[in-house]
Amino acid sequence: MTIWKTKRNIARCKEHAINEKSQYQNDGDSVYRLFYDTIKGGDYRAREANVHRLAEVSGNIIDQCVAQGVPFAREYGGMLDNRSFGGTQVQRTFYAAGQTGQQLLLGAYSALSRQIGLGRVQMFNRHEMLDLVKVDGKARGIIARNLITGEIERHSAHAVVIASGGYGNVYFLSTNAMGSNVTAGWKIHKQGALFANPCYVQIHPTCIPVHGTNQSKLTLMSESLRNSGRIWVPKKKEDAEAIRAGKLKPTQIAEEDRDYYLERRYPAFGNLVPRDVASRAAKERCDAGYGIEANDTNEGVYLDFSTEIQTKGRQAAYAKGNHNPTPEEITALGKQWLEEKYGNLFTMYQKITDENPYETPMKIYPAVHYTMGGVWVDYNLQSTIPGCFVAGEANFSDHGANRLGASALMQGLADGYFVLPYTISNYLADEIRTGKISTESPEFAEAEARVKDSISKFLNNNGTKSVDYFHKKLGLIMWNKVGMARNEKGLTEAIAEIAQLKEDFYKDVYVPGSADELNPELEKVLRVADFIELGQLMAMDALQRKESCGGHFREEYQDAEGETLRDDENFKFVGAWEYKGDDISKEELHKEELKYEEIKIAARNYK
Ligand SMILES: Cc1cc2nc3c(=O)[nH]c(=O)nc-3n(C[C@H](O)[C@H](O)[C@H](O)COP(=O)(O)OP(=O)(O)OC[C@H]3O[C@@H](n4cnc5c(N)ncnc54)[C@H](O)[C@@H]3O)c2cc1C
């Protein structure tokens, strides 16, 4: 069951790439190294056994995708090609130009369609799951709304799998698809599933900067661009000011007046440090007054391809037998190389910003992108509700406090292809005599009544403000106080402000239309109601975690160079919250201690 037709999800994943431990480059990659990089990348806050399993099955994922017809890029020798992504010093990221996600989705969708065609799978497009039905403590079905007709439907099952994606849209602005939401995960949380590490959010360093208050979506420029682009801001504040005032162009800043701050601070990984590190470094420069974007906050840095144009242009000329190329020839060949590698991303950037990134550096800034937190699951991906499994970005499992690039798809596909088929069958083995589950039980009737009641309350609320009004307010609180940098004062304020926002929302939100039609405002109001509660829990989780790790940066806990300071003695645990009723501040924290047996826990260092 899915809200959007599967093929439409492509909007969400135009730039994907996917990891596997790869031996092709002879650069020493291995299962252990992928495992190690992922644990270190997550700042030692992920479950060791899960991550090792992920690294082990990573190779199978690529084979599976190739078998489904995904046209991965290949080298001249016919082997699959690889790129580097942040936080690694090997090339292990497989890609299909700048649209790996789209191609993966088409591969998976074709395979799914075949099963639909064989009558083995029934597909419910444009349906939204709005509650879970539990019978005798086990997940036995869901209540869903047909988004076209508004009809409320009961679906029974022996097991339920939630794979509803991440909750980045709690910030209103994010790189996620507009419809991405937390409702399915939040509804099962309310039914007893613990929600883990909600404060772990990934802010991606390479997005097009915000340009105004009416914007509803942010655009990601792929991390792969950091293979070729160098990130910088002017060394002199007056240059940054002149750029913002439109009096100076970046191409007029001399090489010695540019601060390639990632190369300066992290010589070993340079522009390919992990996302959390790169994002914080951009914020640090902009907070210090060196931002180059002329928006409200002056937040933006450059991603510059001029060095790569020269390097690759010269190589291309040599390859053609031209050992004395002119500067013009080098530049033309370098641009051609970039176009072959990243052409569609460059075109997209130009269409959005009206600037030509072959001629002038791209402007980028961090934006909310991915959520490492999610529904708590055990090693079998089962939540604390028996029979309710959670896969992909919706669960909390493998990334700890920060996810490395290209490993979301690795994890999602591992969960779906190589973990759940085994663990669900194990669960179902005990259900062999259960028989068909009726949808006529009181439990189904109660769950349906809950859904109908909440829809009717919103439609009859007679408020005065749109759903987006509240969503934007929530987003601002989250970005300013539960965003890239957090502190005790801000988080305490955020908790109170969100609790107040919740009250105002229920009093004053206005939802036009009716329940029995296509009604996008009604869809949104139900999702924003859940985002508000989740937002409060995120702030509570961030407040209790008195340390900095990965994407969770508490200003009080940093070293002299502004790097994260973990507290392994007191916080080496997964924080899993239990719902205790409408008042979110009453949720109870459970701690799952993290044990590292194969990896020596250390301070994360990319220098
Ligand atoms: C712009 C962008 C680029 C990215 N690039 C990369 C990359 O290069 N490499 C990488 O590894 N990762 C990348 N990611 C992350 C990765 O795409 C996601 O983590 C991944 O797609 C999550 O997959 P999923 O199946 O768990 O969830 P999703 O892909 O979000 O799918 C969730 C599905 O659940 C449905 N749904 C949600 N709620 C309900 C409900 N209540 N009822 C019914 N259906 C529901 C939705 O309609 C959707 O079909 C990128 C993400 C973005 C936004």
C-alpha cells in the first residue's frame, strides 16, 4: 500500500547512489572496512551486529539490482564503475549517472509489477495507512483511507510491514518529497512501538540555499559532486560582503584569497568528510560572516569545479594524443568530462538558479535530508509490537548518529531483500494455524472509529489558519532550536513552544472540503498533527542527550576546535521512547546499551 503511485516516488530519488564493499579499484575495500566506516561514520551510536550484517549483504544488493536490469555505470573494461562518497577513502559507490534511485526504483517496480501481474501481490495505490489494528497484542491489520474517494478501509494481515520513509519534513523545508511524513510510524508508536533516537537528523551539506519564505521545498545537489568540486568561501569578510551585494563575482576572487576550509581543516578527507562534519563547517563559516548568499541569513558557500575542469581537461587532451593543449582546449575538454559525469545535475542547477555551474561555482548550503531515528526494531526488524516489522528509513536501525552517503539505499534494500524475507517467515511459522483474520472484530471497529473521529474533528473545527501556517511555524522552531546546532536553553524553549503550537493547532486549524473526496488539505492536517507531537519528542530526546555525536551537535559539548564531544560513559545507548498518552512530555525513555566487540571505540577523526 502506498500514498503515491510507485513510479511517482521517483521525484524523491533523482540523484541516488548506492554502496557495496567493492574490490574493483584494488584500494583495499572489504566487508570489514565498510562495516568499520559505517560504525565510525555513525559516531559509534549504531548497533554493531546490524551494521556488520549490512556490510555482509551489500554485494548481494548490487547483484540483485543488476539482475533486475538497473543500468549501473560501467568502466571501459566492462566492470561496474564506482565513485567516492563522504566519510570513506575508497571508491565503493555504484551509480547510474545522476539518477541511480530512479533506475533502482524502476528495476524494483518492474519486478513488483510482474508479481502483481501473476496475481501474487495486490497493490493499493493512493491509499494512506492511518492506524494499526492490534488483536491480542499482535499487529493484525491496518485502517487506510482511499485518497481518491475518501473511503475508510479495513485490511487484515498476519503481519504488518511499515516502510513509510523518514520524517525530515517535520522541518517543513527539506530535500524530501513533499508528501513524506511520519504518520505510519507515529501511529504504531501510539500503539506501543518504541520510537528510537528521534533527535538524530542528517543535514546534507550540498543543497541549493534557501531563497525565500514562500519556498516549500529544498533541492539536493548530489554528494557525488564533492568528488569533483572544491568547497570554499572568501578569506576576507569584505569580499564576502561585496559578493552578497552583487559587486564582486566569485570568479574574480584570486586563488590565495579563497578559503578551502574543508581541505584546510581535514586534510586527510578534504571535501569528502562525512555530511555532518561538512555541514557544520559550512555553518561555522557563515556564522562567522563569510557566507556568500544574498538571502535573509547570508547562508551559502561555493562548490567550485574549476580545478577539476583543468585536471580532467588536461588528461582528456593527453588521452587524445595532444600533449600541448591550449588553455581553451583544456577547458572545453574538462567541461565535456564534467557534462558526461554530472550533466543532468548541472542542468537541474542551472534551471533552478539561472546560473551556469560550468562557468561559475555552484552555491550550496546544508538542508535537512534524512532521519537516522525511527521506530525501534530488534535484529529481526520487528518493532516492540509482535508482528509489526519496520524497514528502510522508517526504522532507526543501522546509521547511528550520522548516515554516510549512499548507505540509505544499501540499508533499505538489505532490509527488504535480505533480512525481512527470513525474519518474517520465522514469525509466520508460528502463525501457520491462525487462518484468515476477520476485519469484523471489535478491534477493527475501534481503530476505524478512531480514524473517522479524528477526520471529522478536523473538518468541523472551523478554525482560521491553514495547515501550512502551523507546519511552517513548527519547521522554524525545529530548524532554529532542534537543527544543526542545539543547546539546553533552545531545546527547553522548543519543547514549550511546540506544546503551545499543538494547542493552537487543534483550536484554530482550518480544513476545507469534505471527507469523501480527494482532499489534500485533509491529508496534510493528519500528517502535521503527528509531526507536531514528533517534533516535541525530538526536542526532548536532544535535550536528554547531553553529548555531541554525529548529526546531534550540542553546543555545550564540543572541543577547542569545534568538533563533537561524545560521552561514551553516559550516552552509549539507543534512546527508545514509550508513548504514555496525549501529553508527549510524559513519554518514558528506555536505554538499549550499545556493545562494541569487533571495533575499538575511538574519537571520530577525519583529519
Ligand atoms: C533527494 C534525495 C536524494 C537521495 N539520494 C540518496 C543516494 O544517493 N543514496 C542513498 O543511499 N540514499 C539517498 N537518499 C535517501 C533515500 O532515498 C531514502 O532514505 C530512501 O528512499 C528511503 O526509502 P524507504 O523505502 O524507506 O522510504 P521512501 O522511499 O520514502 O518510501 C516510503 C513510501 O511509503 C509511502 N507511505 C508513507 N506513509 C504512508 C502511509 N501512511 N500509508 C501508505 N503509504 C505510505 C510513500 O508513499 C512511499 O511510497 C536520498 C534522499 C533524497 C530525498
